[in-house]
Amino acid sequence: MGADQGSKWWVDRNLGTEEHPVILEINSDSEGKPLSQVATEQFGVPEGRLEALIEQGYRPLMRLDPETRVRPDEPAFAPAGTSIRRGISYWVFDKQRLDVPPRRLPGANELGADSVEFLESTVRAYLGDKLGPVFSEAELDTLVERFTFAVDYTRVLPSDSGAAGETYLLLDRALTLIPGFAQLRYAENPGAAWGLLSTASAPFRRRFFLTVSTLALAVVLALYHRLRGEQRAPKFAAA
């Protein structure tokens, strides 16, 4: 159990993707250095890796701008010209710590059939629907007010340098075990075993797994009571 939790802790803080970036903290030692060098020093990112990703059309770095911290009562996906643009995504630091990687909640253009439902929602209502089953109401309020940011799509280059106290997000960090053969990458399974229903919507998964769990519990209890009844039934010896 300890090894399992320890490995999850390490993976959570050291492997990054576009949905779950790892954090580059700029301190006095890394101030003024190119971000690519900081990524190499903090996470061992190979030289030239970030530049290669940009050439392939990927965005490997983003800045966490304190000015993009959201207000709970503002529209989650407001029309253009307001403080939050329609279609914007959110960084949510669901561990309620800014030094632990956040996860990205999708924007309106990624919600598919759910987009109509959320286009008029507030930030608090949107996050409450997406994260509600995991957090209490009080925790959700704290999460929205202190640990949720609109994603800043301002272009950040590996050659840029950061000032002390700034935070950048590294959107690609894997660990190569055997070159060309084995690599550790961050992945999540929101479904059941072997990814069952992982592509289904979150509300459907919640209802499905709750129903299946309830039925399974009912079957177990019924079998338990039946076996208990058989054990208590009087047994007669053959004449």
C-alpha cells in the first residue's frame, strides 16, 4: 500500500501532459535563465525537447498568471469582451496547493452535448458539476475562490526567462526508461477496470457505477442472509 501511494505521489508531481502539467517554479537561482534550461535542471527535460515540440505544433509551456484567478460568480463562458472568453479552459489546483500540479477542466468548445447547459453557468456552478462528487460544498468554495485560474494562452517560448516568484506550467514531461522501447507517461483512468466507460460523460459514469455498486451490494447482502439462514436451519440425522 505504501509503495502504491508513494508511486502515485511521484507520478503526480513529476509527469506532465496538457491536461495535467507539472510546475516550474522560478526562484532566485533560476531567475533570468531560459525556461528550457530551468526545465532541464528541475525535471531533466532533454535539451532541444521543448523546441522540437513547438516545431511540431505543440505548446509545451504556459505561464500561471495570478491575474487570471477567477471569481465564483462570474460567467464560466462569457461572450468575447468580458473578463473570461467563451471557450476558455480552467486550471484547477484540486489538491488546494499551488505547488502541486493542477488539472485542466475543458472549455465550452470541448463540452459537446453539454455545452448548452453550461454556457450560462457561473464558474462556481460549472466547477460544482465537474468536481462536486469529490469535494464538499465548503471545499468547492475554497477551490473556486483560491485555486482556480483561467488558462492563459499567451505564447511562451523555451528561450524566454522568468522572474523570481513566477510559476510556469510544463505541459510535456515523460521519463524514458529504455530509449525507443519503454517510457513513463502520465495517464488517468476515469472509468472502471481496463478503462471501461472512460469515454462516457461524467454524469453517466456516476449514475452507472452508483447503480451497479448498489445492485452488487444488494446481491451480496441477499446471499449473506441466505447463507446465514441455511446455517441456522435445524439439521436432522438420518434414521
